[in-house]
Amino acid sequence: IRPTTDRPVLDTQTLWQKDKDHFIHPFTDFSVFHEEGCDLITDSEGIHVQDSRGNRFIDGIAGLWCVNVGHGRAEIGQAMADQATRMAYFSTFNNLSNAPAAELAAKLAELAPAHLNHIFYSCGGSAANDATIRLVHYYFNRLGKPEKKRILSRNNAYHGTTYLAATLTGIESNNWDFDTLDHLVTHLSEANCYRRPEGMSEAEYCDHLVREFEDTIAEVGADNIAAFIAEPIMGAGGVLVAPEGYHARMQAMCRANDILFIADEVVTGFGRLGHFFASEAVFDTRPDIINCAKGLSSGYAPLGATLISDEIYEVLGTPQRKGGVLSTGFTYSGHPVSCAAALKNIEIIEREGICENVREVGPYLEEQLRTLSHHATVGDVRGSHFMMCLENVADKITKELLPVEARVGDRVAFEAQQRGLIIRPVGHLNIVSPPLIWTRGTVDRVVAILDEALTAATASLRKDGYL
Ligand code: PMP
């Protein structure tokens, strides 16, 4: 990270207080926050971030699975500044447009599977999912099938926190004390190979999940189901890789039952699994709709996009029967500054061969993380390429979990942070989802830190009587 002398000095103590008094943080445990306040991240460059005390960390979570090209890319900043000074904002409603939005739509159509050629912009992943479901309902209404409303999602899926996206989300604790729009969504089991029923092979487990899907269609009625939405690899729900063939079989069943297949590629898109989109390249599926956000702009500006098939567009885009307009969209749909950031981000991914780096370094990251399996708490190391997770358990044979109060994920993350690495604790899990520019050398440093962190966390769990 460059010396801070050329950057304005921040009054971090005052900022800390202002934050504590006024900023309602997302996903925050107030019992801790009221005591400790925030950690202020002030600087970032490449694979590193720095906090207000001058501590420097390797970023093991790409901000929040999003800073795919790494931090401090001056050329993205410049592209945004150029666009902001030339034309920062104007409406895209009706027939108005702007250069970056048009350019980016065409670029996304080029990168996406061949049949996805139409782009609906939003401001992030939740909004993209919400907008998608509204468009899907609109599509079936226009086809004269207004009863097709129900969306099939999965337990432990994460699709966001706007009202409808939170309902699609299947992580129970995310909706504690919140309301959900239950009449619109039915949740199926997640595909969790680690915790599949005892004695079932992976292939049998896949059959089992497919049967559940069939039974649900029979129960709810294909005439009432609009779509099935799934992350190619479930992210926040625990980096769950489905059994071989799962997605393709789900898609075949969708097709047979006139159910749209939506891939939420908010995390898996833009290189994390070694391709711009994982659906076709990795999972051999041809979704009717792909949603993306995060890596689309590498987090340099808020942006989401829904990529829509020619077939669906034909219904959405034909002149309205009632002479109306497609009355949905946001003030910031196709925001010029966000689209300029995304275009430069994509240019960097292509120019630097970032997908190729992930295909090369990803298997090494998987292999090296697996060497941590000897630690007492590490029950499972899973994921793919730059989307990985450690599952901590009390007992590796029974897979029994440690009590929630043991805060095992927090302990491991804390010990890693003490040693200069930020990873993400999610309950008993630790997620590693780094910028896509990690090298083999970075992996070696990270795994050495994690090795020490796990040793220290195990010792502290023993000391406190949890192991
Ligand atoms: N879908 C998936 C798969 C995600 O992981 C996320 C965010 N982690 C979202 C949707 C929601 O995106 P956002 O936070 O940008 O609204």
C-alpha cells in the first residue's frame, strides 16, 4: 500500500465515534458493536487492505466476494472520473440512454451464453433478483399464464435482502424477526454433499434431490410455478458444491415443466470459478436468466444486471397489448459511472488473463487448503477455485457442531486477522473468497497463516473447555 503521506489524513477517532453513533451497519451483532464500534478500513491496494491503526492485511474475501480484479486500480478510478465529469447521470427511462450502458450491455451479451442477449440493469444483487422475479411474473402474465407465480428456491440459498430477495434466501437466521412473502416462494433442500444422508453415495444423493424436486412440482403444480432459482455454487449458505450433474438435471426438469431456470451468478460470475459465467462453462447448463453483480464492477461502483434470453425478451419486448410501457426500473438503471467502471473492469479481466489465473491457481488453492484438514476442528474443506470454505466441527466422525457460544468461526477469523489475513466467519464456517489476482506465492503465505491461526484457535477452544 502506498505511503499515506499523499493521502488526506483521517481523523479516525472522530470518525469511529460518528460511525458508532449514526451508522446502522448491515448484518451486525449489536451486543458487540455497542461495545467495540467499527474497524475502519482506510486504504487498499492489490491484495491488501489497511485499517485506521495502520495494520495491513491480505484480503481473503475480496471485500465481500466482489473485488475480483483487486484493490486500487487507478484505471477504473480514472474511467469513472472521466465519465462523471463528462456526463455523470441522466435518465435511461423510455428511449434515453448513455454510452457506457449501451457498450456494457453489448459486452455482457458477448460474454454470456449465446442465447442471453438482453440486459436489465439494477444497483446490486438483491435488486437484480427482485427485478428478475417481477419480470418473470410479468412474462407469464403476458403469456396468459397468470397463475404461474411460485418461485422454487433452496434452504440456505442467499439471494439478497430486499423483501422478495430475502424471501428467496433460505438462511433461516437471516429472516429472524423479519417478515417474508411466503406465498411466492417454496424452498427445497440444499445440495450439501458433506451432510448428505449417511450411507448415500453422491450419485444417489443427486437422485434423491431430483426426486424431491419432482415431488414438489407435483405437489405445488407446474401450472403454479414460474421459476427455479439457484446459485451454481451456494455461497453465503456454506460454499456448497452440488453433486455432479445436479444443475443439468434440475434444468431438464424445469424445461419439461415450463419452469424458468434462473442462475444467480452474483458470486460465481466474473471469474471466481475461472470463467466469466459458470453456468455453461462449468455446470453445462443453459439458464433462461443469469443474474450478476459484485464482480461485474469488482465493487468499484454499485451495479447489478439480469441477462435475459432471446425467447423471454420476445415476450417482454413486443409492443404492449394494452398500449402501456414496461413499467419497472430504477433511477440508476444503467448508471453511466457504474457501467464505465464495469467496462474497465472487464477490460482488465480480459487483458490480464484473470480467468486463466483462477484456472491455474484455483486448483492449487483447493489443494493447499485441504492440507489444513489435520486440524482438530476442520471437518470439511470444500469449494472450487477462488470460492472456498472450511467447516469447523466438534467431532469429525459424527460431524457434530461446537456450541454456538464457542464462536469457532470468529475465533479462527480473529487469529487469522492477528496474523495479517482477513477471512470471513459465518457461524461455524470460515470462507475464503479472495481477489482473483492471488498467485501461488500468496496461497502459500495464506495457508501458512491459516495453519497457525487454526492451531491458536484450537488451543483457545481447549482452554475454554469446548474441545
Ligand atoms: N445473490 C448472491 C448469490 C449473493 O451472494 C448476494 C450477496 N452476497 C446477493 C445475491 C445480494 O447481492 P447484494 O448484496 O449486492 O444485494
